[in-house]
Amino acid sequence: MNSAELVKCDCFDFEEVGRDDNARAGVVTTAHGEIETPIFMPVGTLGTVKAMRPDQLRDEVEAQIILGNTYHLYLRPGLEVVELHGGLHEMMNWDRPILTDSGGYQVFSLEELRTIKEDGVEFQDHISGARHFFTPEKVIAIQETLGSDIMMVFDECPPADASREYMRNSMERTTRWAVRCLEARTRDDCALFGILQGGTSREMRREHADALFELPFDGFAIGGLSVGESSEAMYETVGFTTPMMPDDKPRYLMGVGKPQDLVECIYRGIDMFDCVIPTRNARNGQCFTSEGPVKIRNAPYAKDMGPLDPRCDCYTCSNFTRAYLRHLYKSREMLAGQLCTLHNLRYFQTLVRDARKAILDGRFLDFRRDFYAQRGQLQDGPSP
């Protein structure tokens, strides 16, 4: 690979503006604006964050960046429809940054419906049953059609219980595919992140880091976590992996997670997160609050006249009681999912915003301690 001939993203940049121990605050610059890190990115798999309008995401949730998914958007509505709109930003009326997953996780989760080859992956889609073939080159072309501010390489995400031989073969293939993704990029306004694999093995992570971090990506993600391992194993893996990663590029932990996961992994040096938990759990009646999770469907809230979270300033908490939210949920009203989703996303954004401020003020350890204390947990959290 001749790096001098590769297309580079001229409008992407990362600057670290503060650090407290391993936790750090930064600014990511993209073609559609700046992102202050640490940041949580709401998931909009199909070109929409479920139950949310774009103006709510922008003005009430204060989301700075959202996600779309290559695999799902390729299948439906299809690239032709996206192109007719002028790209994903225009189709969904979102003028801030978008990161798109490569679809690797979705393809590889279809274990009974796909075949992995050196060239790429042949799979049967879950909608029509039609056969498709994804290569690294095709995945980059799809994401460039979507107009992603941050694209992800096509990788293989092995299961947590994969053998060492399988893990090593998968890692080596992922590196080869990463090179092909770099060589396939044609747009200079779409950043591209590499994905580090290796499971929970320190040796495997180091081996893959030595190969991957030599490549000229705009940022790097930790993949292959939150796939069945324990929280303690995830924290340990993040803890020994982030020191291997370049300081001058964003660090993204894919598919994570719960509020405690964000706090613990910011503590260990992660900048960017995404997860479906705040939206999916909201639709199932679980709300995240400063005092811990609330299952609003439960009977104790039937006559609870307090707000969902007394420390939250979102529209839901400012206007409605827990009793009303429970009534909506038990009545299967759509408004229940909308109000709970709005609150959960606002809570996640507030959590990372407050973490950032604590880092800049040099008091992140106090922030972390207070996070647990508000939940009635006296410990400082898991060990580094």
C-alpha cells in the first residue's frame, strides 16, 4: 500500500483539550460540524432515531452526532432512494455529523445465513432472503453514497468464545480488509476509522494493535466487546487497550453501553460511545435516572406524583409525573415510548457532558465517585 496515493479526509481533525488521569476531553471536527468528547451517539439504524424527530434530537436531546447502519440502509430503502434525496443527511433532515457502522456486526451475526471468504462475505438478507456479497470496497462505496462523516471499515466481529486460532485468523483478515478499505476511499470529506479486534486477550489486542495502528486511519475503534463477556472483562480489556492507542486520534468503543459503562470507560480513556440501550429500553419501560434505573411499568409508580428524575431538566421530567408515564405505558400509548426515549437520551447526553466538564475541571474522580453515591453505592466503582 502506497500511503502517498491514498485519499485523505481534509476536513477531519481531533484535538485533545483536557485530561484528568486517563480520562480526556477533546474536539472532533467533521464535514458537518464539531463534536465535543467524550460523547454518546444515539443510534439511528434506519435513518431515524426511534421515536425522535430530528429537531428534538438537536434542540432537546442536544445530540451532536448520530449513527446510521450500512447493512440496514443498503437493504431498505436502498441506495437509489438515498441518492434521490442527495444523501442520508438530506433524507433524514439532519445537519450534524453522522457515523455509519460498516454492517460487519450485522452480517456476522447472521451466522446461519453467511459465508466468509477472503474477498468478502456472502449473506442472505433477513428481509427478502435475497443473496448479497459485501466486500470492503463495496462497504466503503455504500458509506460514501450515504455521505457519512465517519465511515467504519469492514471487519469481522468474532464471538467472545472464539478459539485463539479463529481469533488470530479473523484479526489478520480484518487487517487485510482494513487496507482495502483505505485504498477504496474516494471522498475527501468522509473520515475512516479502523477497528481493533482481539477479544479479551491482551496478547491478541497487542498483536492487532501493532498491525492496525501503522495504517493512516482518522480514528480507531475498539470492536469485539459487549458480545457476551462480563462487564469486568470488558473494563479490564478497555483498560489495557487504550494505552496502546494513538493519543492524537479519537478512541471509539463500539456498542457500549449502560451509564456505568460510559463512566468506567471514560475513566479508562474512551472518547466515543454508541448503543441502542437508551432507546430500546425506553420502549420497554426502563428509564435511566441519576438515582439508578426506573422500571416505570412497575406497580409502585401507579400513584407516584414525582418527576421521573428530579435532577433532569428534560421535557418529560419538567412536565409529567411517574404515575402518568406508567399509565401511558400500561395503556400502550405511543407517547410513553416517545417521552421515555426523550428522557433517556437526554440523560445520556447530560452524563457525558458533565463528565467532560469534570475532566476539564480536574475533578473526574469526584464525578465518578458521586455517580455511584447518587445510586446508593458507596464504592468508587470497579478497579481500573
